[in-house]
Amino acid sequence: MIQIKNITKSFPSVVALNDVSLEIQDRSFYGLLGPNGAGKTTMMNLLIGYLQPDKGELLIGGQKQTPENLNLRKNIGFVPQTIALYDDVSAQTNLEIFGSFFDIKTNILKERIDEQLNAVGLFERRKDLVKTYSGGMKRRLNIAASMLHNPEYLLCDEPTVGVDPQSRNAIFDLLQKLNSEGKTIIYTTHYMEEAERLCDKIAIIDSGKIIAEGTLGELVEKLPYDEAIIITKNKQTIQHRNSLNDFGVILDHDDHFELKPNNGIPLSKFFEKIEHLGIGYQSVELHKPTLEALFLHLTGRTLRD
């Protein structure tokens, strides 16, 4: 288990983390979701022991994490936001270099390098210089490097930045497989669809504070409404807008109305009403609660600022 207890970390111009507390269970796939500058990377640097908190403490598997605790670092793999590879040597040589940092026996390291290259789909390209790789291939090689010492905990700091959709899916599949094999994964992102797809529990962070935490289902339950109905603005819907007031609160946007339904009113009654008014179904769209909607509700600004 990872226990983050009342962590505060400040820099000269900003409080990056402000009294943050979290518990992350072993074998979980935990998401830290927030906009750029929210404090996600600072949290990762504390978890790997690169930084020390100003206040509070951080325990991993019952051990206190500090920059001096080198034994604990051996049980952590880290995939940084910035690609950390040597461009002018091969993938094979990169992994040999990174593996040497962990004092792994030569025969075991060779087996693990082959295993990881196969896992990330790069075995056939292992002798090519890394500078010939695409961004997605480099990201996958970074993950392979982080797993050579077979860590229990894998920390991924926005590992899909700047990669194509196919490479993103390959990374997702790889991380989900590692999690299914028992690895505890902490994953930072500012893409809510990544958190929704991958994470069994999510903490939303903004301006150094945790503003919500839970499973996806628990988080969307924090919204004051279950769903929203989007009604495209046209001659008919503008004419009959007031006829729909009984169904909930109607918000006026530039090109559509947003209806937040009252509790207890069946949607079937709403659709009967718009049919009676002659409003076509193509003008109506049902929106389920999302992480982005929750973030907007809690902060009033877009998640991707």
C-alpha cells in the first residue's frame, strides 16, 4: 500500500501540493487526473524519492520514502513524462545501460531485456538506433526500461504525450496486462478518457489539492444531476423551450439548450412531450455524467487548461 499523509510541497513561486492525503491499494490501477500545473509531476517526484516534502510523510509498503532510501527505489519503476533514452545507440544497448543501474546479473538481465522487448513489440527492432524510432516506439521502450528490475510499483507520468492513437492503444494494453499480473500502477494524465478507460480509482487534483476521489461511478455520483439532455437550437426548439421547463433546469448555450432533468421524471415522459411538440429526435442527445462534467462542476473551468 502507498500512504500519502498530509503532504505539502512548495517551490519559490508556487505551492505545488497543499496538504494532500491519499491511500493507494496494492495491485490497483490508480489515476491522478488534473490539468497541466496541477501538481501531478511533483507528486510523482515525491513518490520516487527525487524530492522530499516540506510537510507530511509518504509510505510505500510501510517504508518511509526519502531521497536517501535507495532500497525502496529498487522496488519502483518510473516512466517519465519526458522521454529518457539515449538516441544514438540501439534499443538493446539502452536497456543494457538502464539494467546496469540495478545490479542485475548478466544472464538474468539478458533474459529480461528480451522479455521486455517482446512485451512492448520492439524485439525485431532491438538493434536499430533509438533516433530512428517513432514517438510511440520510444514511449514503449521507456516502459520496458522501467520494468527491467521487476518492480512492484510502476509510476507513469503522462506516458502517452505526443503519440499516435495506435501507439496509445498499445501502451494501454501493455499497462493493463502489467496490472493484471499484479503490478500496482499510478498513472497521471490530463485526458479524462484515459482515466475512464484504465483506472479502477481516480483522484482529481487541481492547484495542488485533491478535489475528488473514488471509482468512476462514485465520482460521477457527485454531480448534482444524473444526466443532461442536449437540445440543438433551431426554430422549433427555440419556439417550444418554455414548454420543457417542467422537466428540469434549462441552461442556454450558444448553439444548444442543456436540460438537467428533475429527479423522478421518467425520460419517456420527456420524449413523449417533444414528439407532441413536433421536435425531431435528431435535435436531442442524452449525455451521461463524465469526469469532465464533474471537473467543470467543481472548478468551473475545463480540465485541459
